[in-house]
Amino acid sequence: MASNTKTQIDYKKQFETISEQFQTFQILNENGEVVNEAAMPELSDEQLQELMKRMVWTRILDQRSISLNRQGRLGFYAPTAGQEASQIASQFALEKEDWILPGYRDVPQIVWHGLPLYQAFLFSRGHFQGNQAPEGVNVLSPQIIIGAQYIQAAGVALGLKKRGKKAVAITYTGDGGTSQGDFYEGINFAGAFKAPAIFVVQNNQFAISTPRELQTAAETLAQKAVAAGIPGIQVDGMDPLAVYAAVKDARERAINGEGPTLIETLCYRYGPHTMAGDDPTRYRTADLDNEWEKKDPLVRFRKFLENKGLWNEELENEVIEQAKEEIKEAIKKADDAPKQKVTDLISIMHEELPYNLKEQYEIYKEKESK
């Protein structure tokens, strides 16, 4: 028999209350004007210039990487233009002892954290040396499996806590990554153990061709933090100062024992998902592209710095030329790296090879010597 009892819970109000808690945090508007003076981070003029230099340099790296990919000189590549504020400003808020666990689009962060650029190019080519970070460079290889880095970041962060380190583990995924089970398992585990982790969701509006609104019924991705009992914040991901301030605050709270934070950065990728045949014109309109181009993080930050007398065309051109030269040198160094051999792959798989791999190693060693 059907019940005539009506529920006394106002579910609509419940969801509205949660969504109201996650208003977008912003410091600079699209015109480069400060709209939240109280939240301005303490950055010197030199630091502001350095942040802009890194963003410009990264935009050039993206342009050159796309060109190198088309020439057949790079393998897998996921464009980054449009996400410089989200990526570079978040890394700028870290310290050298912090760990970065990147997704496949997050190569710029690990380069600025110390990974030599030529090794990033080798990673793109599938060369094993591209996954061997130098001693003291606290980065892991870019994760290809969607969301897997969230679980790994929780583990790394817990390890830092157990060792008494005043450091954090930061990881990144896209809006599509929040639909993976690993996403929730990672933030839940870190929250339960108050691990010093920072979980960044770079909401660039599309998981390949799937729009964000089809990923979840949640109005924001930041509010998914509620289920794990950790703080969450939605940030204007095209605003480098807002991203920096949010990550800096999350880091301070993490190293003080207050646990992890989930940060959603609202951003946009101007190019395709990857260079492996994706055509964004099939699922994005020109009007949407134009709307987000007006929010370009480089344009916004450039206006802000120009108004403060800290930036000009000459300085930007110097950075562009420097980037081109450094990229040219890095790709040459990658070209000069020893060709990868089957025996290289076998020898680095285990500390001590099992008998079957020892047999294969000897077989290929003989073939390679001929």
C-alpha cells in the first residue's frame, strides 16, 4: 500500500544552502581591477613580475609544444593555454619541499618546481628518463589514469605528516576527474587522517567533449568537499592572485595540522583536449570561446601590472625571446638523449629482476649488440 505520509525535509532548501556557501572567490576582475582588496596576498613587486614572467613563458611553451607535436618531435601533449593562472599561480604558492602530483596537463607546474624541461619533453616521447626527476625535485610523473593521483596525493601527504615534515602534497585533476571513484577516496582518506594535502580541480568546463553540467548534479565541484568533511572553495581560475591566495591559505592550514582543502578553479582551455585528434569546434561554440577569451589570465594580469608600472611590452618581449631560446635548447637536449632500448625498460622495472625477465634481458641484450 502506498503511503500518504509527506516528507518534512525541504531537500530543495538543503541544496540551496550548500550551494550558497560556495561563491566564487576573486581578487582581480576581467579588466585587471582589484575587487577584493582585503584578500590581496602579500607579494612584492618583484614577485608579481616573476609570476607574470612565468605565465608568459608557459604560454610560449604551450605554443611551441603544439608546433613540435605537429612536427612529430613530441608525442602525447595536452595544451595548457587558458589555464596559466590556475597552474602557475598555484605552484608559485608552494615551497621547494612540497610535493606535486600532476595530471597529464600539469607539466608546467612540475617544470617550475624543478623538473628540467628536456625531461618533460622526454616524458612526452615516452622515454624512461622523462620520469626520473632529479634528486631534491619533489614531483611525480604526470598521471595518465584519471583521478588516480588523488589517492596517491593522500598517501604522500600522510607520509609527510608521519615524518613530521612541514610540507604539503598538491595534486590536480579536471572537472571530469571528480566523477571518478579515486577522487572521493582520495579526499575522504586525507580528510579522515588530516593529511596535509591540497586537491585542485581545474574546472575547464569540458572533460574532453563532455560539458561540466553533465558530470554531476552538484552546482559546484567545490561543494563535493562537504561529503568528505573538509574545506572547499571555488576560485576564479583565470585570476592568478585569487588562485595564489587560495593555495597559500590552504598550505598554511595544512602544515598547521588542519588537514586538506579542495580547491575548484574555474578556467578554460583554449585548445583541444589533447593533440591526439580532438576537435573542440564539434562541442564548443565560437561564442563560448570568445566569452572566455575576454577572461584571459595573461591579459587580466598584464593590465593589473601595467597600472602599477610593473609591466610593459619590452619586458614581455624579453620573456618571450628567453622562452623560445630555452625551449630550443631543451628540445635539442632531448633529441641528443640516448635512444631508449628494451633492456633499459627491463632493467628499471624491478630492484632485482625475476628469472623470466632475466631471460628476456639476455635475449634483447644480444639483439641490441648486433
